[in-house]
Amino acid sequence: MDAAQSRPAVSLLRNPKTRSVVYQIALCALVGYLAYLAISNAAENLARAHIAFGREGFRFWDQTAGFDISQTLIDYSMKSSYGRAFWVGLLNTLLVAGLGIVFATILGFAIGIARLSRNWLVARLAGLYVETIRNIPLLLQLLFWYNAVLKALPEQLADSIHVPGGGYLNRRGLFLPQPVFGEGIGAAVLAFVLGLAAAVALRVWAKRRQERTGVRPPIVGAILALVIVPPLIMLAASGFPISFSFPQPGRFNIQGGIEVLPEFMALLFGLVIYTAAFIAEVVRAGLAAVSRGQVEAAHSLGLRHWPTLRLVVIPQAMRVIIPPLTSQYLNLTKNSSLAVAIGYPDLVQVFAGTVLNQTGQAVEVITLTMAVYLTISLFTSLLMNVYNRRVALVER
């Protein structure tokens, strides 16, 4: 009877699927046990050093920070809390990462298309850019932009470079006119949003009609009218409630306007130029992956080079471009943490730097910082994966 009962157990273990589940459960249990040992050991060591841990370790969040931050997108002062400093650093990181992704994509696509240009000089210059930039470490490029380029700007206020439109450029940064919005601007913004929504709906309708009839409706003028005309009408009805505060040279510094820090410019330049070199190679490979027959077929139908590239080649190449392009977006966001080398107040410099040094809560600060970068990366991947599924080729 015992032997008969043992046979089913033995037969279950011989099943590959059962063994796989057992091994995975055992591995998860082992990893969980090791994590428990690590956390317990860390808690004991921190308690021995009289350092708060866990919920007690986050008491610093509401304490007064007592330090200033050079660039803030929200209200902040030395009397603000460490939690406020965290949000300031996070917004600065999102700002440089968002602008970097936009500009790097534009520049990368332009360089990638130029690499396949029929013009020998354009193609070789684009290739030289890619091979030079991507083989120089990003940290060195950031130091070059900050120390060799921006530090070479005029130091004296009287020697500032005048920027067209009422701006100034010197070693302290770029000073630009700041728009000041009055009453009635909300109606113009609402008109712009509604016009943009109508333009998107018109674009969807035109695409469906083209798929159904093969005729591409001329909608470019209508889209521009929907996006531009309603806001202009609302602005005119409100008396154009937009004015500008121009920077004015003072005795010791330039007052008024928008100040763009040299650290921000150096970080943005470095990230954009460096990442664009990799995006250019991704775009070149994606364009080269499209069959030559697609181009020849488009030319046989009377399409010129640029319409063929825009309507035939690029839409098919996007299926190849999107996955590696996502990796470059993630790399740009994570590489923004190198801002600490040039003093830009991003999340790492503010929270994992100054806040950590003042509070000593290394576990909480570093864990929260890593969680933020992980969340940003996962959200970026989610958006790119959604877009990738839309442009992916559907098998029939």
C-alpha cells in the first residue's frame, strides 16, 4: 500500500512541468530567505549605529532642509522640507530628460537619414559625427561643454553677449524674456486644446478614408487652421493678454526674465548630442532594413524621393526602430544622473547627494531614488511598447 502511494509522487516529480514549478518555488523561497537575511542584517547594523530604519527612517521627510537649490520649477526656499527638495530634484530630472528625448530624437533622425543621403559629403559628415561622438565617454563630453565652452563665455556683466529678442548670454547663464499672461489666457488655452482635439479627430477620419478609398484627403491646411485660428480669435477678443518681462542688467547681476543655468545647458547639450549619435545608427539600420523593392515601387507610381521616404520607408522602418529607440530613451534618462559632475540640481545631486549627507538615511534615500528611476523607465517602456504594438505588422 505504501509503495502504491509513493508511485504517484514519483511520477509527478518525473513530469518536467511539475519539476519546473518545484524548482521555481524553491528558488523563490531561497531568494526570499536571502533577502530576509540581508534586511535583518542591515536593520541590526543600523540599530547598532543608532540610525533610524524603516518607517522611523523617513521622519526626515518633513524636516527643514536648510539649503538652497539653484534651479526650482516649484516654490522652494531654505525653510522648505527635505520632501520639497525631493520634488524639486525630481522635476529638474524630468525636465532635462523630457527635453533631451525630444531634441535627441529630432537630431538623431536627421543624422540617420543624412547617413543614407545620395550626397557624398553629407553622408560622410553624418558618419563622422556618429563615429566621433559615440566613442567619447559622455562624462567627458559634459565636462567639455561645461568647462571648455560655457566657462569661456564673458564673465563681466558689461561684456554679455546680446541675444536677438532682448536676451543676454554670459558665464552665469542665458537670460531670456519671460512671458507674462493676463486675464483671458485661459480661454485661448481651452480653444487651443479643443482645436488640437478636433485636428486629431480629423486626422483619424482622413486615415480611415484613405484606407477605405485609397484617396488621401488634403487636411494639412484644415489642421493648421483648427490649431491656430481659434486661439488667435480668443486672444484678439481678450486684447492679447500676453506681455513680456525683459531681463535688465543690474549692478551685480541681470534682473528679470528667465534664467537658464549653464549647468542645465551643458547637461542638455551633452545628453542630446551623445544620444543622437546612437539614435542615428538605429534610424539608419531601420531605414536600411526596408526592402529596396518598396522604394522602387513607390518611384514607379510617381512618388519623389522625400514623399517616398515619408510615406513608404519610414512607416515600415519604425517597426524596426522602436525597440532599440526605447533603450536609447531609457539610457538618456539614466545618464542624466551624471549631472552631479557639473553641479546641475537633479534628483541625484539634490536628494541622493545633499539630503543624504545631511540626514545620513542612506537606505531610505538611495532606495527611493532607485525606485524613482525604475518607475520612470517602466513608464517610458510602457508608452513605447503601446506605440510599438500600433505600428507592428499584423500577421494574417
